[in-house]
Amino acid sequence: MKQRALLFFTFLSTLGFAQERLTWNTFERLVFEEVYEPTTASWVQVPVWSDELRKWNGKRVKITGYVIALDAVSETYALSAFPFSSCFFCGAAGPESVLELDLKSSKVYLTDDVITFTGLLQLNEDPLKFPLTLKEASE
């Protein structure tokens, strides 16, 4: 009986750490609208979040993708559904196929490393940011 109780409470304690597996095709139907951004004096794409997509906001998720270094000193990274040669930055994919990584601890990654990260998914409204950010991201 004690073993069952211990097993039950161990199971309950792990529920708070559960994360949902997220795939890139979840965001395939994300729609964008063009708006003028006065700060940069340019037209930018702003996501229009459906109720179905909003349910992911703030959830702890796990997602696999290609690491893309965003600066020369490898301190800022994005995660992409596609390798660098065909990612959003090269014009071969949409902005819904990339997310900003807000890493829990600094680490150096190589471009096109395939890594699975866990973190809190944030849907961004700010047109100067990626539509998606993975906060507190870790392997």
C-alpha cells in the first residue's frame, strides 16, 4: 500500500513539469497582416492570432528545429522549422516557421544544429519581434 501511495504522489508531482509536444505545422495557418511601423519607417507583417493558436500562449512546450545564429558572436539564436539555406531569412519560408530562443543559460550552438528545446511559448504582438518566442528555453 505504501508503494502505491508513493507512486501516486510521485506521479502527481511530475504533472507540474509536463510539457506539450509542439510541431511546426501547428502554426501553418497563422495569418499575417501588413502594417506600417513608424519606428522603422517600413511595412511589417503582424500576426493575427486565432483562438486556436492563442491557447498555446504561456504553455510549457517542447519543439525540435534547426538552430540559427542571429549574431556573429553566437549569443542570440532562433529556432527554425527549416535549415538556414531554406529558412525564413532566405525568403524560402514564412515568419511562422521561426521562433526566437530566450535561453535559460548561455551556450554556443552551431547553425543548423538540430536541437529539441523546452520552454514557455510566448505569442508576440510586437511587430519588431519574431511572432513566437520560447522563454526560459533549455535542451
